[in-house]
Amino acid sequence: MKIIQQKPNLDDMLEKIVFEKQNLGKLREAIKKFNSGQLTLTQFREQILLLRIEILEALKSFIPFQIHLVNTNKEVSEFAEGSSTSSKLQQEIHERDELLETIGTRLKKIFENLDSSVM
């Protein structure tokens, strides 16, 4: 039986970036070192800021990709909606072509009748 994969949503992807296991491990290690006295308060704060910078860098690389993805999806949606409009136009053109063909056939018969009555 196949498992249906759901498309990850933005919240899930951001959560993975913010709560990355490697960064959480680094944070735990910094907390342990601070509690054991191996790090001063200033060094501990510095470690936290460095971890936050890593998260920020990951977000900065992710956000432009996400914006590009959203724009691409929007363009595809607009194109798909436009195709339904073009199909309506094609239907109208087809109906007008049929009408013109009918009128043309009638005019041809009228001219044939006129030509035969004149001769």
C-alpha cells in the first residue's frame, strides 16, 4: 500500500530550520558548559548569539527560494486560469465560424437561384 506524501507547509519547513537538531545539540552543550562553569555568562551569550546567527543565515537562504516558489506557483495558476478563458474564446470563435458558414451557404444558394432565374 502506498503512503501518500503530503506537501510540507511553510510552518513545518521553518520549524525544521529553527529547531535543527545540530543547533539544539550545540545549545545543550553550551548550557552544560555554562552550568559546569566552563563558560562565563558573556561566553554563553556569545554562543547563543552565534547559534541564532546560524538560524538567521539558514532562513536568509530559504526565504528567497520560497518566494521564487510562490511566484512560480502563482504564474502557473494564472496561466491555468487563463487557459479556461481561452477555451471560452475558442468556443465563441467556433460558434461564429459555424454561423458564418451557415450564412455563406445560404448566400451561395441565393446567388445560384438569382443566376438561374436571370438566365
